[in-house]
Amino acid sequence: MKEYLEKIIKDRRSISEFSDRQVSNEFIDELIDLASFAPSSTNTQPWFFLIFKSEENKNRLNYYIDLGYEKLKNQLKDNNIISWTIFSKVADSFSKYWRFDKAPVYILCFARSYDKKGLSQIIKLSNNNNIENIANESTKTSVAMAMQNLLLGAYSKWLWTRIKDWIKFFLIDDEIKKQFYKEFSIPNDYSLISWIQIGYPKENKVKRVAFARLPIEKIRKYL
Ligand SMILES: Cc1cc2nc3c(=O)[nH]c(=O)nc-3n(C[C@H](O)[C@H](O)[C@H](O)COP(=O)(O)O)c2cc1C
């Protein structure tokens, strides 16, 4: 069991080239079930997963990404923040991070904000509004834990994944965010934490060797 878990943890890799093979809803439900066993802040289980499988809905997601990207470009251009040529070069080199890969399933992972009523007593007693921010940070941490369960669970079933975080930059625009939330009936107190692409790899397109990890001496300190 220990060796198996260690293998799953160490062999999991992010991939970008997925085959057309579909993933069944039963499989996805198993992953969501595993995600739901993650620890969560005061056991609030603040996660919600929006699963995109149909081409039509995936195209709608791409529409919002393009819209956000264009708007950001125009803002940068209007404000003369950086020269247009430099921006295009930078944007192009990052475009693989901005774009979805052609995966059969995208899972958008949301965190539900802390219940304000429950918190209001503590905020009143402590006289510090910052508590709400800190509480909401912990909901995001909870969702990240659930996401890791999902990633490892997927890999244990030979499903490969890649988180695509950068794409959520389109939400920096309030108007686009509003439209997006409305179209997919997402409650306003849900924050988009990240999204995960899932599928089977294209043959010979998996990179099994991990990028070198920082040595543990650099990432821990005993006190
Ligand atoms: C929070 C987070 C955000 C990420 N965002 C992106 C992204 O926007 N685009 C992308 O292609 N990969 C993204 N990744 C995947 C990382 O690039 C990848 O995990 C890292 O290079 C290590 O490779 P490995 O997952 O194969 O170990 C993200 C991963 C995490 C955990």
C-alpha cells in the first residue's frame, strides 16, 4: 500500500497531448467522490466541480478565454504599459499556458465562500474584518486538497491530467466574469480556484520523468 501510494504520487505527470478517447461519467464521479474525501476547513467541504464534456460547452469556455485575452491585450495597449511588439512576443510564448489543450474533460473547481452568518459573530467579537479573508483563504486551501485527491485518483486509474490555472485570468474583467457566471448558473459566492484537464494520453506523448524537484534541504527547516 505504501509503495503503491508513493508510486502514484511520484509517477503522476502533467500532460498536454490527450487522445480522443472519452472518459465515462462513472469514472469522473469516482474521481469527484475521491476529491470529496479531502480534509477541509472546519469540515465545510467548500468545493464544487463543474464538468465540461460537450464540445458545445467547451467552445463556450474558449469564447470567454478569448474575450478576456483580447480585453487584456487592449487594456495593455491602451495604457501603453509595454510596447506592443514585446507584449505579443511574451503572450505568444505563454500561449500554451493560456489555451486549453484538447482534453476530453475539463473540470472547473470552485470554492464556496465561508458562510457569513457563522463568521459574523467571530468578526463582531474580534472586531477584525480580516477574519473573513483568512477564512476564505482556507476554503481555497481545502479545494486545492480536493484537487490533489482528484489528480492522484485519476492517475491511479491511468487517467492523465493537467491543471490550467492561467486561463482564469479572463476573470479579471468584471463584465466577462458576470456573463460567465450567468451563462453557467454559477452562484456568486463561488470562486473559481482552478481547472483540470483530464483524459488518456496520446500514444508516446507522455513524459514520465519528473522535472527535477528542489532538494528537500531547500524546502524544509527543522526548528
Ligand atoms: C496551481 C497550478 C497551476 C498550474 N497552471 C498551469 C497552467 O496554467 N498551464 C499549464 O500548462 N500548466 C499548469 N500547471 C502544471 C504545471 O506546469 C506542472 O504541474 C509543473 O510543471 C510540474 O510538472 P508535473 O505536474 O508533471 O510534475 C499548473 C500546476 C499547478 C499546481
